[in-house]
Amino acid sequence: MTIKTKGWTAQIDRMPGAASFRTYGIVTVAHTGITPKLEVSEEQDKSYDLRLELKLENSNEISLQVETDKFVEYKVPGNSDVCSVSIFYEGKLLHHIDKVSITH
């Protein structure tokens, strides 16, 4: 299955009281009943590259059978030193973000 994505961004927020790390983007899914989610992969290397897995969850509800763009986000509070993000789907690299923006 081919996955279409766009607009991937990784951001470290260092604002006082709002410290966090987040990665987000748009995933095109086959129908409106599919919800994309990003989860930390069990496989991590010793670098500051964060490895995330894209999961597609199917609901059992009635849904429109039309390709739909859906927002997906991974967010964790606290300080972060992530310098890049690799997003995988079914064990294959889907997208790599090597520029992490930092907000002060």
C-alpha cells in the first residue's frame, strides 16, 4: 500500500511553561473512517534521531469511501534534544525530517 503524505514539520518549543516536542503532517487515507496516529517505535538508535511509526486505525463506523487528507501529530511535553525524525510505515521509511525548528 502506498501512503501519500505532505507538510511534515518537527518543532522543539522551549518557551517557559510550554516546553515540548512535536512532529506533525498530513496523511492521505483511503476513506474517512481511517485515523492516522504516530507512535514512538520500539526500535531506537543511540543518536538524537527519533523514530516514529505511522499507524492507521480503522473505525467500524460508516464512512465515505473517498481519499481524505488527515492531520496527524506526535507531541510530548518537556525538554527535548531531538535533531531529526524518521517516520516509518510497515517497517519502511516513509519520511525523514532533518531540520527541527526551535521556538524560544
